[in-house]
Amino acid sequence: MSRDVAEHRIDARGHALAASLFETPGSDTVVLVNAATGVPRQFYKYFAAYLRDHGWTTVTYDYRGIGGSAPPKLRGFGARMRDWAMIDMQALIDWLSSEFEPRRIFSVGHSFGGQGIGMIEGPRRITAMVGVSAQSGYWGVQGGSERYRARIAVTALIPVLTRLFGYFPWSLFAAGENLPAGVALEWARWCRDPDYLLGDETLPLERYDAFDAPVLAYSIDDDDWGTPRAVDDMMRAYSHVTRRHLVPADYGLQKIGHMGFFRRGAEPIWDEVICWLEGVPTAD
């Protein structure tokens, strides 16, 4: 983390998104890190710096309404979860393509970051995607006691508190960022559907058919959100999926959970990701 990180504001249809650029000058490869729900871009800085030090320019950013992309007040801020994919991810890909003209664009998507990437336009600009616990959010496929907590959250807690506060005050219950009302309510609705977002016919689901880049999809043994079943249920939307299941002890770790993939100490897994991405063929 000793090298400078450049901060940018990226226009996404009139809304400025905060982005951090971990640049390797002259690199022909850029990596876009698409965050999980309510997770600010700073959380991914060690992973991004590791990829930069490998030689790949890497970008982290905040979706609209989150972290540095949040307005002064969330109440009344108009945003839906679909906007994070169809507008924000799209804006970053457009900016990277224009700014760097890379030979390869890799996407690393954590949870929603790997769920929503299939809704972008022009998916052939993505050379490959790695999904980390990029799972169906349907409460019924979560593991352990998380299944029951998720059911309460998406059927009662999120709808009630969002309407009461004008946004979802997630920071009262967990380390996540507060969510704009439209994001929280759409997410909760998807999580009540056994098909999750793939059951929402108002979304451009046909775009998943055009997303033909290779996908490496991880489930994690001690992650009750990213169970094998939940990941499989979401990954059926993509055409070319390689599945891997992570067991913490195999990498000398005591735990990984839903967040530990991107924490320091997970470098052996990051090396595996780099190796897989390096092996993806490109049309030169």
C-alpha cells in the first residue's frame, strides 16, 4: 500500500461515483472490483493493491448512495439496486475502456458485484469474471440460522424500517453502509423470490444470455450466504462457469466467511485468482 492511489469522480448518468485507481502504468489489463451490498470501496484496498503489484491496474468504487458516492442525506435519494448494475457498473466499464483502452478487462464481483454484472450492455468487453459468494439472495437457500434471520430481514425488518426512516439504517445492525430506500426495498423483494433477481421480469434478463465471458465462481465453506446451493442458483444465469468451493483450512486460514476473501491473509487465494485469470484465452 506504499504507492499512491488516485481518487476519481466518474460520471454515471449525472451522478458522480467515487472511485479509487490503483494504477500500474503501461498495463494492458484492468480489473474492476464490484462490491457487495453496502460495502464501501475502501474494504477492497488490500486486494486491489495486490493486483496492482502483480502488474494490473485495478479500480474500486462506491455504488450510488454508498460511501463516497452517497448524497448528504439518503432520505428521498432516488436509486434502485438495478441501477448499481445497469448504470454504475456500466459507467465504470465505459470509463475504463475509454481511459486505458485495455487489452483485457477483468471483473471481480463480491456478492451483488457478481450477481449484477450480467445486466450490463456490451458484455463482450469483459474478458473474464470472478464471482466471490455471488449467490442467490433468496432467504430459503441461505445456510444455518442465517436462513431465518434473512427471512425476518427481507419480509419485515427491511420493509418496515426503510419506510420509517426513508432509507434502510443498516449501520444500526451491522458494519454495512445505510442503503437508499429504493435499493433496500428492491433487494428485499428479490430476496423473497425463490428465483431472486432472475424472477424479476422488469429487468433486462436477456443480457445474461449475451454474457459469454468465462466465470470462476467461488462458494465458501463457512459462509452461510455463499453456500454452494445459493451460488449455483445464481450462476445458472451465466453460460461458462467454473465452480470452486473454498475451505479455509486448505489455505491456512481459520475462517473466511462472507467477507474474509478480501482481507489480508487471503493472499494464497488471490494468487489462485490471478493464475486462473492469466489462463483465460484472449482474442488477440
